[in-house]
Amino acid sequence: MKAMLSTQTGGPEMLELTELPDPEVKKGHILVRVRAAGVNFPDTLMIRDLYQMKPPRPFAPGGEIAGDVIAIGEGVQGFKPGDRVLALTGHGGFTSHINVLAASAAVIPDDMPYDEAACFVFTYGTSHHALKDRAGIKAGETLLILGAAGGVGAAAIELGKAAGARVIAAVSSTQKAAFCRDLGADETLVYPRDLDRDAQKALSKEIKALSGGEGVNVVYDAVGGGYAEPAIRALAWEGRYLVIGFPAGIPKIPLNLTLLKGSQIVGVFWGASVFRDPRGHAENLSELFAMYAQGKVKPRISARFSLAQAGDAIQMIQDRKVMGKVVVMID
């Protein structure tokens, strides 16, 4: 088997394409011939030892895959050789073969290609859990998405619209704004790359104006840093601020803002929720497959890379150049 391995702490340039013995299927697992692997922001952190979970080296990045079942481990039910599946792996996806816990895999619809399947569960799973389970978003509410052109942000646009919300997509360029409008965003705004105090006040004022003056009901923040406080200041009464990620840095929030608005700061750790509430995850995945079949959601893949180019794929994510999703195709 082939694997793109992180053998030492560092950036994507440190990854090494390696030949390894083909694995044997493990008890409670299915052995999958990987056809495609999604690339996500945690991959950029994990190879630098900056993520919450630090797998022992050497390890392959890649937290979600799609492929074909080639062997069934002892005690596994519900799968058979030849099944087309997607799976959450946490890491290890940038390989041609991988053992996957059966509980973390699902058979994919017949009309879903491997590349879309490999880009489906992480982004849509995160955003559906965030908006449905953590924010309880309702039809008619206004949703602000920071970092709306990225993988989870793009998914949040589609899911927000599917829930009947009015969506404001906040991004860093006019090109990304156009991408978000094509996804269905009702309004877009372009924020500056660097925010001083005056720029923060201006951003909060612009968000309120786009919301109609009352503020937004839900903030989906996949950016963090200096963008968080202006977004919280633009919340409506009893608004919910969803903590998704921090590519711009971990913000420090004046907690008096939550008191003044009766608002909530809500953490979203989807990966942990999958294991803590597998029944809820299965229900959400079923709902997402139904929305896919209805054409309400569809991964937007902006770039495809070979396994040998997996480092370039991670670099693209790291440089925040991605609109939608990036996938590694494994021959």
C-alpha cells in the first residue's frame, strides 16, 4: 500500500510518500480500499502537533475517506465486500488501504461519486450538528457565517437555506463573495484581512445593517481572531454564537456582551459528539443523505490532487485559498 506520512513535526513539505505492507483487517473494523480522501483544516494543524488529538508518528493525515470495502473484521455486521462507503478516520486517510472502525463508516448512495462522498461527512456533519443541535436554528432567523467560502462555511450556507434561514456570508474577497452567492447566500460582505479597532466597529455596523438593524440570530464563526467580537456585538437579543474554529487566532471575548444581549457562546466539537452520541450522528447523516438526494446540498470541489500531491492540497487549505472543498484522489 501507499501512504503519505508525517514522520516529523512540520508543514506539508515534510510529508513523505511511502510504501508499506498491505494491512490485515482488524476485529470490529472494515478494510477499505481508499478512492478519495477529503482535506480539512485540522490536517494543517495535526502535522504541526497543534491539534487537540496528536497521533503517534509516523501517521498519515486525512480525517475522512471514501472507497470500497475489501474485507470484513470479526464481529462486524451491516457491511459486505464491495460496499461503497464513506468513513471518519480522524487521521490515516492519505493511504491506499485503511482499517476503519465499522461504527464510523456508512454505505454511500449509489449516485454519490467517491470524490463527493470523501468531502461530505466532515463539513456537512459539522455544520448540521452546529446549526441543528447546538443553535437550534429556526426558519426566518438570520444566520451570519464567517469564513463562508471554506468547506464548513459553504456547507453552512446550504444547510442554513435548507432550514429556512436568511444567510449573510462573510468572506475575505469579492471572488469568494460571488462563490457564496452562487451557493444561495442572501447577502454577502467582504471583511478586511487585518482589523484594527475602527475596522472592528465598522464590521459590526455593517453586519447589523445587513440584518435589518436588529442584529443576527446565529453567528457561525469558522474564523475567530479579531472577527469574533464584532460578530458578537452584532447579535440580536438571545442570539447564539457558534464556536467552530480559529484560523485567525483564538479570540478573547468581553463576557459583558453576552449579558447585555441575553446571548449564548456555544462550543461546537462535532468530532467528539459523533462518539458521544452515535445515534444522533446516524440520524443527522440520514438527514444529510436525504438532502443530497433532494439536491439541497452538494459538495463544491474546487481542486483535486493525487496522493503524491497531498502536501500541496494541505498547503492550499493552510493558505486559505480554498472555496468549497479539496480532495485527494487515490489511484
